[in-house]
Amino acid sequence: MASSSDVSDTVTINDTPFAKLADGEYDAVVLGTGLTECILSGILSVAGLRVLHCDRNDYYGGACASLNLSQMYAKFAPEFTPPETLIAKSRDYNIDLIPKFIMAGGNMVRMLVHTGVTRYLEFRLTEGSFVFSGERPHKVPATPTEAMTSSIMGLFEKNRCRSFFSFVHSYESDDPSTHGGLNLKTMTMAELYNYYGLQPATISFIGHALALYRDDAYLTQPAEPTLLKIQLYATSLARHGRSPYLYPLYGLGELPQAFARLSAVHGGTYMLHTPIDEIIHNQDGIAIGVRSGDRAAKCRFVAGDPTYFSDKVQQTGRVVRKYCLLDAPPPNTRASGSCQIIIPATQISPPRKSDIYVLVLSYNHRTTPEGMYLGLVSTTVETNSPEDELQPGTELLGSIIESFVTIDDVYEPKGDGKRDQCFITKSYDATTHFETTVDDVFSVYRRIFGTDLILGSGPEAGSAQ
């Protein structure tokens, strides 16, 4: 990575001289090297803006970093002496702090292609997608054919579900002949389910394992967005045949580093291990620079993750995650080396508001030594006993050799950033895919420039904007 630190000159901000934090003045300063922030810096650099990207940590990735086993013990169990049998292969582990898959037909793939960072990455298909129903996980049916062979439904429900899927896959928003006389812009999703006579268990897996909603609020909203989400799942599945999800080799920490490389290639300046002590504002309250100790840098605007803007964000919830080491794949997943299991909230007793997500990874994705597996369980916190809320998910993993638990606060910006030129990203939610992360990138871009980010077919599209 290109990194520059020339403190021989000074920079004056609000009539105060500082040693330069880095050589030159910048259009944008980006704080934190999480995935959202690195995507932003990559896009901004490709578009020709001068970007300074800083992180208080001495590694890339922020909350999206991938840690080896020694780092996991140091972070989550510093008082504990790890077993020699595990720690001997510490470097063979790449454990994601924010475990998520990539939808093969989703916006994250479009973002990767748009920026050209695929040249820095290698992906592998995730082997299975399951939904918990009754007493065990079932493969998620996503097509009329799969609906007829799925063990998750009885015969009559299979026929109803097949009819529903046939309608969904033929639906085109701009072609009234595919609407079946229904207006899905006004008809709620609950009304559409009722129209096809679908039962609660079927509704549960469609809404949570296909459309990937975290709760049931979507049922009272217009049906068309949900159909488009189901189509996205089916399109992603059709690309590779066995699963709609992709995952980078050696962990998700490779993603922010790839976007950082993109930014550096296009002139971005990176400074790790650089704590930000102050975001400097002018007399009108507009951000015009950042300060680290006695050094500072000027800029037109600042963007970054919520941890750098404590007075400008609000807590909206908490997420609990459990990282489990296994010596065998979870039962009832066909000995899968990698898979996702979604436990809909309605399948849990007593029922919850939020789903529980289980990701399984192994040596196939170079996240563990051969013969070992990672089970990553997460959910939105709803009680005063967060770890206990994960129990339905951890029970699906089988025998657990070692585990680590973390509870993270979730933050969102209080404002849109247009008044003070501080454009803040959101914390990562409990979902197991990156679609909400890309939505946040779109949102920040729109707030900065007042126009939508249009994804093209390569990095030239970004510079053309």
C-alpha cells in the first residue's frame, strides 16, 4: 500500500498551524478500514478524488477483519492459555469478526465487477443453504421443481408453493401480462401469501431464507420488493447450481484489503495505526479536516465508521456473535464443508422477533486447518442474556471444541451529513449477506454527491462518473 507521511511542512486550519498528517490536501478523509469504508475510498479514488484513508488499528478490515487463532484468544480471552494442539496451527485460521456470505447475483458482486477488485480475490461457492423447520435444517427450496421435492412441506402445500414460485419467477414489473391481475405495488405480501393459500411454515422460510428478511415487518408492506428479493436468490442460485452464496478464500478480511489496493493504485494515501483525536470543523460547523496528535490534514468532507463520530451517532440495537471451533460438520447438513442455516424467529420457542443465523466454513475456503470447521452464530439481541439467545443455533453445530462470544453495539448516524459534511456509515447487522452493506454504500454516496451510484461493468464506469 502506498503510504505517505511528510511532516516537514505545516497546514493551517482555522488559523491554527499543524504539522501535516500526510503530504498534500485532500477531497476526502475516510476513517476506518472496514468493508463499507474501503469500498467508498476505492470508488472515490477511481472517480479522481484525492483520498486520505486512516485507521487507528495497525491492520486492515476494522470490524470486518479476519483474525488467526492467536489473535482471537488475545482479543476475546486474553486471560486464558490456549491449548497447544489448537494454537500450533494458529496461522491456518482466518476467523471473520463479521461473518457474511456474498449473494452470487447481488449488488456486492456487481460492486466487485464495477470496481475491478476481482483481480485481487479468489472466490469459492458455499456448498449449502438450509432453513430450520420442525426439528432439523432442510435445504431451502427456491424453484417450482425444488418445491415439489422438498421435505419441508406436505404434498398439498408443495402444489401451492409450486404455483407461487411459478408466479414469482415469471413476474416482471414492467409487463402487466405477468402480474396475474394482481397489483403488487399496493397488495401486501401477507395478502399475496393468502391468495396462494400458503401456510405459516412455508411463509416463514420464503420470507426469511429466500427474501432474507430479519423479521416479519415486510408482511404489511407492498409485495413487489419481496418478489424481487426472491428472484435475486433464485438468480444467484442459478449461476452456480448448488448454492446462491460465494465466499472469498482466506476470509472476508481479503475484501476491504482488495478495495484498499484499488484506492492506492488510483492515488489514495493509507495511514494505519493513526488515531484520530479530532474532526476539525469551521465556525459554521462544517468538517474541514482531521487531527491526530499535533498533525492534521485538510479536506472537503469526512466519511467513516460510527466509532469515529461518537457525538453524531445513535445506538439502534446490539448483535451477539459466537465463534465456534468444530472437528466435524454440523449434523443434518449432508457433511457440508460450508453452508448457511437460517432459523426463522417463528421456529424458536418462545418465538422471537429476530432470526438466528448460522454459518459454517472449513478448509475449503482456507479459514481453518484441514479437518477443522468454523461455526459462526449470530442474532440481534432481544434479552438480558444475549449468549443464551444463540442456543438454538449452537445446538445445530454438534460438538464444540472452543468458542468465543462478542456483543457489539449497532449504531446509525443521527443525520444525513449534508450540513456538517460528516458522512457516517452504519454498523454491521446480524444478517449473513452483504446486501445491506452495499445499500449503505449507495446511501453514503447519494448523501455526498446528491446522485445515485450507477454500477457499470468495470472500473472505467466509476471514473466516468
